[in-house]
Amino acid sequence: MTESTSSISSMSSLSPLGSLSSLSSTAHETDPLVSVSGLAKSFGDHEVLRSIDFDVAPGSVTVLIGPSGSGKTTVLRSLNALDVADAGVVRIGDVGVDFAQRPVTKRQVATLRAQSGMVFQSHHLFPHVTVLENVTAGPVLAQRRDRPEAEAEARELLRLVGLEDKDGAYPYQLSGGQQQRVGIARALAIRPQLMLFDEPTSALDPELVGEVLRVMRDLAAQGWTMVVVTHEIRFAQQVADQVLFMDGGVIVERGTPEEVLTRPRTERARQFLHRILDPLD
């Protein structure tokens, strides 16, 4: 076992269906955990998203791929209400917001945002506090949870991402990959129903990419529901249950990794994959 990964058995107590679960006990197992319908967003005159529709099953991994500017990150930020959509319905578990019904209140935004944990391209760690304090900040300050309980869970999460010996370190003492893994632990600490990853390896040196992807793969194996924006095609092939290819603010293709990544139906998807997989051709 490498520093950057933990065995699946060691993570069993942190399964989203276990002690850190916030999944609704009333939801039927076959119902989508995430449902997006008619999602639309513009910035000024630029229409970024045009009627986006998709579902995400509980415990599954959905990967969004596509060229820069296709709207992938805006979809992710809309799920977390960091970007307030102009129209469309987003439901995560029992919480739903119809963005066409104005005004969208701060309470609606906060309630939707509380359903997911987000890992960004950059680490966004607090530089002046320790790794442990970074992970406990959300539970203690935002959720008003008991500090000893939050610290105990934070240590378990750091063990999950292979950083149990770094709880007293400061962010500047960590590599980029280690900082991103702390970011994953911090997102998990708020007990989300859904994990969102916005190109989490794009800012890392190539040698550090694998350690973050391995942690994400292990989370998927544990049953965490994930929506991931990435250009890591091999990760999508190995881990995704569903791949959405976006271009021009719409979903051009959707299906299994085998369908979208190996046998794309549209010429646009074939061109994109060719440029990613064979950049010199």
C-alpha cells in the first residue's frame, strides 16, 4: 500500500452508507440521488448551459468531459449552487430547487449547497491553520458540530486519503497532491450526499496526478456518489458508470464509458477524444 491510498477494508466505517452517511432513509434504492432537468445559465449575452438534463444513481460515478468552455464546470457549480442557474430544477436527495421560480432565496441556496462537498482545481486550504484544523473547519464552524467528534472523524478521513501522519502539518509543508487529498478529506468532512470534483488534477505535476486519482477511485469503490469534471480519460474508462460529453452548453453524447469513449456516435466527440488521446496526430 502506498502513502496515497488506503485499502478498501480500512475505509468501510467511512462508507457513505455508514457512520458518515447523510443519505435519506426514505429514498428508494432505485431512485436517482441527483436529478437535473432543464438547467440553463447565461453570463450576460453568453449562453453557457442550454437545457441540461441528467440523473445520477446513488453510489455511481458520472464523468463530464468536453472542450474548454463547453459548460462542464458551470454544471458542477450549479449543482453546488455556487452559480445560481437561470432556469431548471436541481434535486439532490430530498432537497430540490426550481431556479425558474424567482427569487431564489439564500436559504434555498444554502440548503442545496449543504448536500454536496466540492473539490476544486486549486486546493483552497487555509494556509494559517493545520491540516486537521482545515478538515474540521466546516463541521465545527459551519455545522456547529462538537469539536472532539469532528476531530475524530477528521482523523479517520485523513487516514482514508493516506495522510494520517500529516494532521499537524501546515499546507505549505505538503506537496500539491497531498494538499488536494486534504481538500478531498475536507469535502467529505461535512457528510455530503454527493461529491463534486472540478478537474482536481489539472493543477498538479504529472507525477502527483495518480495519488489523487487513486483516492477518488477508492471513494468510488466505497460507494460515494460522485460527479467529476476531468480530462483524465483513463480514469473515466476505469471508474465512471456514466460519461457525459458536453460541447456548446449541451450534452452531445451520454452513455457508459464503453459507448462514449470507445464508440462515440458523433463526429464532434470523435474529434475531441482523438485530440486528447493522440495530441500529435
